[in-house]
Amino acid sequence: MNAFHEQMEKILLGQYDGFNARGVANMRDDAAVLAYLIEDIAANPPADKDATYETAFALVRRSVEDLREAIRSGDMPAIKAALKTLKPPLRPHVPELWIGTRLLFVHSRLQN
């Protein structure tokens, strides 16, 4: 889980050489690592997962897939839009939409 969060932050904070060809290639590599890590989380879910977890996890996985698809397409506006979905801002009234590490660990506690 921590590795996923660290990789996500690396991507979000990365400059990627101003999104030139080399930068996008580096982002592609970083997104591949992120995809591997999300599948590792899928293979090892928390014992107390519930519907909230499943919903949140599906959003996380989809955001990673969207980023990889955008990078493959080479569509710069799509890449930038996909980056914004990796970690949307926390909405207090809808905590399950926050996809950072803490949600995946404390998702059920946020609902209580």
C-alpha cells in the first residue's frame, strides 16, 4: 500500500521534462509500476473489505487504467486530465472518493 502511494505521489509531482517525448516515456514507465502495484493490492485486499472499499478500489484502479490509456494515446490533454483523477481532493461528505493510501486502510472507519 505504501509503495502504491509513493509511486502515485512520484507521478503527481514529476515534471517529466515538460511532457516531451522522453518525459512521457518516463511517465509511461512510472505508470506501469503503478499498475503493477494496484494489481498487487487487488490480490491482497484487507480482510475487512466491504462495498465501500470495493467502490473506492474500482475508482483507484480505473484512474490508473485511464492514465495508462492516455499515455499510450499520446494525447496530452487526456494525460493531464488523467493525472488529475489519480488523487482527487478529499470531499468530507464523500470520503470514499479519496483514493489515497489512508482511504484503502481506514475506509470503513471513515464511515463510522
